[in-house]
Amino acid sequence: MSFTPDLVSAQREAKDWKEAIQLVGSLYEQAGIATEEYTQAMIQGVLDFGPYMVFVPGIAMPHAKATSGVLKSGTAVVTLSTPVEFGSEKNDPVDFLISFASTSTDGHMEKIQELAAVLADQDRIEKARQARNDDELMSVFTTE
């Protein structure tokens, strides 16, 4: 899985889960990966289905359908300086968001599998949480 500096943001502030997802969405928008429609679709997913994307303690994986404003595929990582509640009894609060945008349904499933491998590496996740700036966070995902 490849990460690019324009899709990595460390120690950001968010007042709630919506703002946390908007941080991810703004990275996609600025990088030309997706439009605001994708950001709104990620938020709507939580409103419609609850915090299903918070399936690991402290980690959310916001995403939406490929048809929701995705221009090209990409993966974003945002860490929060203060955790936020998504409404998951078991896995809140969240301080780490790893997200993907995919242009196809097949790509969507591939990204989920790739992200599952990243999330299984607890050492890497802990290093990412401790990164103090974007460069440190990027290095967590570019070094073996």
C-alpha cells in the first residue's frame, strides 16, 4: 500500500467525528482524489449505518462508494491530537483514521484487504499515533 505526503496529516484537531472525517475528505479534495461529494458520503455513511467503520479500538476507516465523487484511488491517514467519539460502545474514542477512495468496486475490496494488513501491524500503528508531524507520520508508512 502506498501513501503520499499530501494524504498524510498528523496530530490534527477535530471537535467531533464529523470534523474528523472532514479532515480526511479535505486531504482527498486538495490532492484531486475526490470531490466534496465523497466527504459528504463518508459522513452520511455514519449517519445512515452508525459507527460500523470503527471496528478496531481507537481506529476508524471512513470510506464511501466509488460512485460518490471519487476521481482516482488514494489512501489517507489522519491522526488526532485529541480522540473523538464516533458512537461505538466497544471501540471509541478514535484518534487514528485510515481511509481509502477507490474508483471501482473491485478496487474497494482490494483496499479493504490492504488496510486490514496495515491495521494488523500494531507496532506501526503505535508509531503512527506517536508521530508529532506529517513527516514523521509519513516515515512510519514508507519505511519497513
